[in-house]
Amino acid sequence: MTAGELVHPRAEELQVGPILLALADANRRRVVAQLAERPDEERLCASFDLPVAKSSRTRHWRVLREAGLVYQRDAGNGLYIRLRKEDLDRRFPGLIQAVIAAGQAS
């Protein structure tokens, strides 16, 4: 690993506790729901309309990444984010869809 490289847990290391804790925040649930609409696409982190300061956004991306919900890539001019849909579906079938559906129902 090089300096500044983003750390992501391996698929077999994903645990439901950290994932649920990450999804307890409404802003992070909204990000995951938006990513789930197009799970094969990367989005620029700055493209999300979050009503929080830049430092809070950085924390949200870190929490999502460390929980294993997203892959994040540093492209020099910005950070890109993508849902780890295949890993999540393989490890916890239906979990992401259930969380998104529950959020839409409330």
C-alpha cells in the first residue's frame, strides 16, 4: 500500500454490524440509495448534494468505505465512489435493497 492509498475491507471481511452502523445515518443511506440506482457507475463524491460541511462529507465517505459499502478511488482531481453491490449481495443477500426500501417507506 502506498501513502494516501484508500483502504477497503476485502469482501470476506465485510460484517453486518459496521454496515448497519454506517447506514444508520440518513445522509449515508441517501448516498447508498443513489449509488444503488446505477450500481455499475462511479460518481464523483462532490456530485452528491449533502447538506453538511466538507469535513463532514469526508467523514461520511470514510465511514461508508471502511464499512465496506463503497469503493472509493482518488483520481487526483477528485474522489470517485461506487457501491460494492456484488460483494454486498454475495455476503448479505437483500440487505441493501431492504435498507433502501425501508428508507423510502418512512
